Amino acid sequence: MSVTLETRYLEGFVRSHELGALQTQVNAAHEMLHAGTGLGSDFLGWLTLPTDYNKEEFARIQAAAERIRRDTDILIVIGIGGSYLGARAAIEFLKSPNYNAKKKDTPDIYFAGNSISAAALSELLELCEGRRVSVNVISKSGTTTEPAIAFRVFRDYLERTVGHEEAKKRIYATTDRARGTLKAFADREGYETFVVPDDVGGRYSVLTAVGLLPIAAAGCDITALMEGAAEAQKALNDPSLDSNDCYRYAAARNVLLRKGRAVELMVSYEPCCTMMGEWWKQLYGESEGKDGKGLFPASVTFSTDLHSLGQFVQDGSNILFETVLQFDRNPGELIIQEDAENVDGLNFLAGRSMSEINRKAFEGTVLAHSDGGTPSLVLRVPAADERSLGYLIYFFEKACAVSGYLLGVNPFDQPGVESYKRNMFALLGKPGYEGEKAVLEKRLGL
Ligand code: PA5
């Protein structure tokens, strides 16, 4: 059971010796990662998390998820960036993008606090009317504005509808072990709390309580998820590019970037992977995009987006390469039936499975894009199940860290994210930002 990389569609774009030429740099990146001597080495907790996770807390997560499944109709997961994308991606990958609409014995799960949209938050409040609601508020720093606003709104909602004491039992807080206003508030109120480890950054935190509690509440097997990740931890430990597909992926994308392919398009032919694309974009975008460097990560779902972006990928400027996720075992199956009249002319497909047709769409597309000047990497994933997902998450995290080191950046910080926050706080008149307010207002013509 593993995720494997196929590089055959790089032919004509990258020669095999070009990948091999990166072996020395990959060895150095591997060494920095495992010896903790590289940039950002305070944030390497994710590297051994699949085996070293806190077992006592893991049992509490499972117990809390069980309680939520029993006493909750709607779980509101409040968080932004790394504090929500992993859980949402995992639930859609393992259950469905239509999870909430399906018949099930687990709660609906909605995500809040990932924007500042009044419309989105008001709509969620409406959906909660008359239903049993629990809240999982997630913020490592405990100070992020978007989730803090949503939490204030939902705390007030719960306290009004079920009372202060019952609200305390329905709020679960995932945050720093000791720091931040959320931790202090949770302790004061007596919420059950879970920890984002100090040495695990937000976008690397899906295999901590950040992701695990919502994923378990959706009825997914988080033990199998961790086992899949542990398998990857063990398998992806050899620096050799000949045997380590995770490092080969990092090396290939680095070579492609050097050849002017500054955009990596994550492609899937299954809508259950759409949110995985969002999670992956944050992981790579925040880890690599700094110091004037990095690949721009974008994502699409085919064949849907072949009817929108397909034209550009086929025929537009040669700035892209694709990384295509393909399943060995298809997530679902449907056979096309014979139609006596054949008015739609589709009888040539009768008796054939949609998975086969989808596969032909992939094969036809990858060749067409190659002809049009866009190379592809293919990542083969065994199945849309917990073990495969655990493996895939670890694969992407480790490849991301090595990619960052190959670029010479710190893959674990995000200094650029602060700039918009400073401006927003200044414009809103937050105490401490008075100096900047007038300057910004003048630039805006206010
Ligand atoms: O990767 C990161 O660190 C960020 O994307 C954070 O996850 C995001 O900004 C949310 O931060 P916090 O969990 O502190 O609210």
C-alpha cells in the first residue's frame, strides 16, 4: 500500500539525468530534515507524528467524537487555513463532497470562521435552528480574527439556545497547550480542550486533534488514517531518488520550475479530491511562496474543468505542469445501460463502467496536454480510504518540506500572511495600530 509516482509523461520535457542531478541536494535536504539542522527546525513535529502522537489525547478525541455523534445534529467546525482545510478535505475524500446531504448516523458538519462573510455565517446560524449543535473551535494561535468572530457568534447562539452550562459541554476547543486567548478562555469556561503541538505548524496539523476530531466525528476511522501515515513515515525514509517517490516528486517539480513551469496544477478526476486540492494549495503555497521564489499551486477537477480551463492547459502559455491524482481502486461504480433507441448515440458505451470512461478521459487528456506542451506527473493512490489518505497526507507534507529546502526557503513559516492583517487591523482602528491608519486611508483615498 503506497502512493507511487509515474514520470512517463515528462518525456520530451525533462530528461532522467536532470532528476538524478538533484540527488546531492536531496541528500542535503533529507539530512537537514532528519537531523533538524535546516530552516524552521522548531516545526518538525509532523515528521514523527504518525508514530509519536499523544495516545492519551487520541483516546480522548475518539471519546469526544463518539459523544458528538450521539448528541449532535450539526457540528460547526470553526477555523481558517491549516485549522480547517485538512479536516474538510479528509471528510470529502473519505465520505463525499455531499456528506451533509447523505443519509447517515453521524452529524452534519459545517465549517465556519474561514471568511469574514456575514452572509455565510448568517446562513449557518439559520441551518442550526431547531437542531442540536456542537462547536469545535480550532485556532493554534488562539487570536486569528476570522475564527474569533465566528466563535463569538456561535458561543452566543449556543448560550442563548441551550444555556450557559449546556453550551460549555457542547464546545470543544483545539488550540495551543498554554498560550493565546482561546486557551485562557477555554480553561476559564471549562471546555474540553485538545492541543496543537508547539512543533507542528497549522498547515502540517491535519493529523493532530485539529483534523482528527472533526474527521472522527464524521465517522471516519482515524486509527487507520494514522496507520497509513505511519506506513509512509517508514517507507519514505530513504534519500535515494530511485526508491523514494516522495523525494522524486519534490525533485521533479523543482526541475520543472527551473524550466519555467512556475505553476503546478493539481488535477483529479474525482470530485471527492477537490478539497484535497485546497488543502494541498495551502500546504505548498504557504511553504514555498516566499523570498521571491516558489511554484504557484493551483487545482482543478477534471473532466469538469476541462470545459473551463482545459483550453488554457492545452493551448495557452507554457507556464504549467500538471500533477494528476489517479486511484487504483475507484471510489464508486456505475455501468452504462443499453438503450433500445440509442437516440443519444451512446450505445458504444453500453455495458462499460464509468470508471473505465473516466480513465480514458484521463489517458486522452494527458496525451493531448503533452502534445500541447504541458507535462504531467501522475500520483497513483490505492483507494479513497483512510489508510491511503494517511499515506498521501504524509507524502505531500514530506515532499513539501524537501521542496522548500531545495528552493532554499523556510518551509515552516508564513511571514507574508501578516501583511494583510496589519493593514486590516489598522483600518479597523485596533489599538496599537494608530500610526498606520492615516497613511493607509490616504492611499485608499478615504
Ligand atoms: O499554516 C498556518 O500556520 C496558517 O494557515 C494557519 O493555519 C491559519 O492562519 C490559522 O491560524 P490559527 O490556527 O492560529 O488560527
